[in-house]
Amino acid sequence: MSVHDEAILRMLAQMDARQARIEAMLAQVIGGGKASVEHDLVQQVADLTAGEWFAARELWATIGEMRTAAEATGEPVPDIAQAFDDLGLASTKSLGRWLAVQDPAVVQRTEKTRDGLLWRVVTLAG
């Protein structure tokens, strides 16, 4: 495969990812909405962290690594990274704010460490 072919494949993958983001935004406008995206994101964070304690910085770094890996392989952006975008989570600080407003029965927090507050998704309400 030539360099030109690889560039075309990367551009097609990027176009597919953009189309998926547009479709997700349209789905939010038409139905589902922000609450659905937030619930889905909480579930995705629960799946990713498997009930373990984590700092927002660690989760942010993991999502960044997932994005980088997807871009390097030409794969679409992972759903969890797309959900971050859909909710406007653009930094560790905004992620921490988002975690702080979630249901404390679902998203728990504990003492502050040198990495910041520690969070854990314990269970999801239906």
C-alpha cells in the first residue's frame, strides 16, 4: 500500500468519525438528550474502571491514550471519548466537575490525594 493510499484511508476514517459525531449530536437533539449521554458515560466509566478508585487525571490520561491509539490506527474515536466530547468535557477540571455532580450513590468520592480527589463508580441505577 502506498503512502497516498494510507493517507486516503486515514482521511476516510476521520470522515467516518466525524459522521458518527454528527449523528450522535443529531440523536441528542431529536431524542435521548444530555441525560442519556450522561447515563451512558457513567456506564462506560464504570466498565472502564471496574469499580476501582481513580483520579480524574488518570481517567483523562486513559481517554487521551485511547484517542491517540485510535488516530494512529485509523479507527473511529472510542465511544467513551466521543461521550466526553458530546458533554463538553475538555479538561481534567471539567471531568472532575462532571463527576462531582453525578449521583453520589453511583459516583462516590473519597479523600484528596496528591493526584486529586479519588472517584469510584459503584453501581448504576436502572
